[in-house]
Amino acid sequence: MRIAYYVSAHGFGHMSRSSVVIAELLLRSWVDCIHVSSNRVDFLNFESPNLKKRRIKTDVGMAQRDSLSIDIPRTLLELHDFYSNQSNLLKSEIEWIKRNNIDLIITDVSSFPILLGLELSIPVIFVGNFTWDGIYEHYQDKTPAFKQYSEKLKVEYSFASEAFLLPFSMPMTMFLEKKNIGLVARRTPKSKQETRKSLGFSDNQIYILLSFGAYGLEESQLQWKEFPKGFVLVSDDKTIEHPLVQKIESIPYPEIVKAVDCVITKPGYGILSETLIAGTPILTTDRGDFAEVPYLIEGLESFFSWSHVPRADFLLGNFIPYLENAKSKKALELPFQLHGEKDIADSLEEYA
């Protein structure tokens, strides 16, 4: 089977979880080749003779100034540009799929690839914890221009052959065939002790990872003066050049997440899933008015060692006191298993 795997260009989380599914699929004997198509394809950091990569944008998502700020006007401009050229993109992708003899299409979380399957009578599988129509619908009362995009996308999603819904999902009623699957997350086989040793961490220090993904932080907003003795902030984000932040480079991100004593971030599926797998406490601050967030917070409240940090406290650097709240929280037993990529691969075998 030859698979075309389309991944949303919004943030890093879609590609990070897709990489886990792709790696699992490459282990299956019925998979001949996987073509990964995304503007984030460089984030897929492994190779295989049966893996092909290509840069292409198949959705807009939300434009962001940084990880905590959504840019509504720019989002609308990008949506207008994308859909003005959609017919040309559709034509070129149909030709590409025919040329590469694609048997199955998987999309996380773009609706555009579903149109390709509809045109060519090829099965299309959706993987995700939200759809863009649900995100856009959230804004349409204040910004009516989103209504046309929300309605259009909802129809497109409805033509998916099947949908695999990740934990912490928004309601997605448009899918006729859908299945709840387990958690999909990157992980490391190394122990916490091993990861701390590889990073040179001291047993006498508390390490907090700043994790703000593809869009980083607007450093001018940060009013951090100092932190209590014994606490060290670390990050691999090249956009953060704050004197209080220790840089980490060339280490697989799941190892960093496992090594640290706490992660501070904004609510997003990718980093939440990786902290849950690592067993690392997590602090989250406000990421703006994003419709996915309440469903992620519901998961955080139930299953994580977690605490919320108001944005004002985060920007002032007053987030250390919230760490004890997170560490003392009792999490409920998980209602899902921790290898959703195996759920997906097992279910896809019927299409082979």
C-alpha cells in the first residue's frame, strides 16, 4: 500500500504526533511507501527507504504573533489567499496522487486532502483532536467572515472515510464513521536519571522547561528579573535569548521533557501528550481565545500533575509557587491506552 500522509502546518504538534504514527506504519509489512506532505516536513527527523518527504501547505490554521497571541486579521487574509488558489492546488495534487499510485490518504488535521480522496475515490482517514471548522466557528459571532470558512470546511470533513479521534478532542459530529483511539505521543526509552545525566543536570537544582513550540515567545513582554535559588529555566527555543534561560541543543525533545522537573507551556495536544508519557508535572498559561483549549484543560484537570498560571504571573516570572500545586495534584486513572499509533495502524490494515 502506498500512503499519502498530509500534516497541518499549524505549530509543531501535528507533525510530532504524526511522526509517531508514520514510524509505526513503516513497521507494517503491508505498507510499501509513505509520502509525507507538509510545510513542517523538516520537523520529521528520521529517514527510511520507504519514506518520502515534500513541502506543501494544505491548510491555514490560525496565524499567530507568538505562541500566546492569535492574529485574526492575518488569519482571514491567509484564508482568502489559500481558497483563491485552491482549485489550482486541487488540480496539481490530483495529478501528483495519480502519478504516485496512492492507495490511501491520511490527514492530520487538514480538510483539503479529503477533497482529493473524494475526487479520486480513494479512502481518506482523518486523525486529530479538533477540526478547523470548529475553531473558526468559535470566532464567527464577533467576526462573521469566519462563518463561510467554517461551513465550507464542515462539509469537506464530512466526506472522510473514517476519523480516528485522539484523547482531549473537541466534538466532531460531522464524521459518520469515527473511532476513539489511544494517546499518540513521542517518547524516549531512557529513564529520567539517564536523561538528566546526558544533559548534565545537577541533583541539587530544579529544572523548568519553557516549551512554546513553533511560535515562541515575544521576549519584550517578559519581565523576569530573577528566580529563587535552586531553580533553573531551560529551553531549546532559539528565539528566547533571555539571560535567565539556559539553552539546550541537539537533544531529542522527549528526553528534555523527561529530564526536567516541570514543563511550563501553553495548552496544546503535542506537549500535553509528551509530558503525560514522561510523567512530568506541567504548568500552563493562557494561549488566547482558541476553541480547542477548554477540552485540553478538561484533560489537564483530570489526568495530569498540573496547575494553571495566569498570564500576568507568567510574564512577571511568578510561576514557581504554582509548581507545588501541580506536584500535589492527584490524577485520575487514564481511560485510554498510551499507544494510539498502534490503534491506527491496526485499524488501517483493513484498507490494505
